[in-house]
Amino acid sequence: MSETRPAYLNLVETGQLSRRVAEAFGRLESCDICPLRCGVNRLSGELGICQTGVLAQVSSFGPHFGEERPLSGWRGSGTIFFARCNLRCVFCQNADISQGSFGRKASPQELANIMLGLQKQGVHNINLVSPSHVVPQILAAIEIAAGQGLCLPIVYNTGGYDSLETLALLEGVIDIYMPDMKYADAHLAFKYSRIEDYPRNNQAAVLEMQRQVNDLQIDAQGLAWRGLLVRHLALPNGLAGSERIFKFLAEKVSKNVYLNIMAQYHPAFKVRGLTGGYPELNRRISADEYQSALSMAKMFGLRRLD
């Protein structure tokens, strides 16, 4: 058996994945899938903060060449963008997707068909973008798709606000975790993303993801097949708390963690313009700010920087 064989195939063969699908859908009856724990009955059509019922909503899908090199490779990462998000970031770069219902509802079979179609196009992995609120639907789709020949690594591309109970359902299913670490300060997390306890939940989730899959593993072709890849978006004026996040990664996670410090922040959504209400965010980060973030990461001994 190849060491790069996707983990979920073992769970399908033993029937464990089917049991997890049932457990996950049961939790939609009083939804606690993400740390918001809205408690609504999504099975009967009630909608919580994510405004998503029993069916996942897909905004778009296709090969994507703008991800990190170990994911995009030369044939692209098979991204599936889910509508809505459990974060409400005022500077969201994709607000039409994350804060709206752009797209169409998809049954688990339809979602499985998307995965299989992407595999036929030759992508290197299945990349689930903003998946935290639709984990039951994703599990059901993976079970169906695996039974019909899906054999690509699954990437969990998340804003980093995930519950430990839900991550437990994903153990042995997800091959590559790719969480954001957005903030080190809870007050700023609430101000900019309307989440009071983001740092605590985020750090606990990243530790659990590391426990499940360990450091990012890359094959001889330069493609990731298992492990943790962390993203951190540098914000103007040091508002993301980069130093504290890098310290946490180096001391609590791994100095060998694969870290992408992203420089592409620009004013968007509620921040854009003179009347946006967040003047401290109403500019791009400077070259000096980005270089400072890189230097801090290196200072803490983090070696794998994208």
C-alpha cells in the first residue's frame, strides 16, 4: 500500500465513514458543527448564522493555480468554494461568496460528482474552501465519491474557526489541513470578524490538526500529500498579531510547520473607501511590514516559509 494513499479510503472500507456521516447529520438537528453553536435545526430548514440548511451551497469549482506550490502543482488544485462562512470579516476579499448566497445548493451526490469531475480533469487534490459549516455534507459526499473511484488527497481550507468535536469527525478523512491564523487578539477578532473567542478556538484547532496529520509531507514531485499548512494574512499596523502567532507555532505546534505569510491584503468589503469605518485597515500593507513579519517568523525558528 502506498504511503500517499488518501486516509479516507481506509474509513470507507471499514464502514467507519458511514457511521461518521450519520453522527454528523444528527448534529445538524441542534447545530453545533462550528464553535458558533447556533443550536438551530438545519434538518428542518432552520438557518443559523451561516444561513445554510441541510444542503451545502457551492459557489464555484474548478482547477485553481493560485494556491501554494505544493497544492497547485502543474495541473491545479481542485477547489470547491462553499457559499457563506462562519466568520464575518469586514475586510473579506471574497465577500460575495462568504457573506452571500451566490451559487447553487448541492446534494451529497452532486457534490461527489463535482469531486469526481475535478479528478477527471487531472487536478492534484480536492480543495474544500470555507468548509467549516458544511462538514456533514462533505463527509457524505466523500463517502459517495470514494465508492465511485475518488482517490485524491482532501484539503480542508478553513478560516480556522473549527470545533474540536467536528475535527474529531474529520480525523482519518482529511489529508491536508490548511487553516488561517487570523488574529492573536480576541478583541480585534470580534471587531473585525465578529467572533469573540477566535484565538482560543483557532489555536486549539491548529493543535488538533497538527496532531492528526503532523508536518506537511511533500513527495518527490513537489506535491503535498499529507500534513498541516498554515496561512497567516499580514494586516496593516500589525493588527493580526503576527509575532504572537509565530511564537505559538514555534513553541506549541512545530518549528517545521509549513507557513504561508500572505502579503496580498487590500481594503475590501466594509473597509474599502473613506466611509468604511475602519481607517486603520484602509490601506495595503507596506513592503517593510511584510519583511518585518518574515523576519519575526525566522526569529522564532520557523523554517518552511512560503
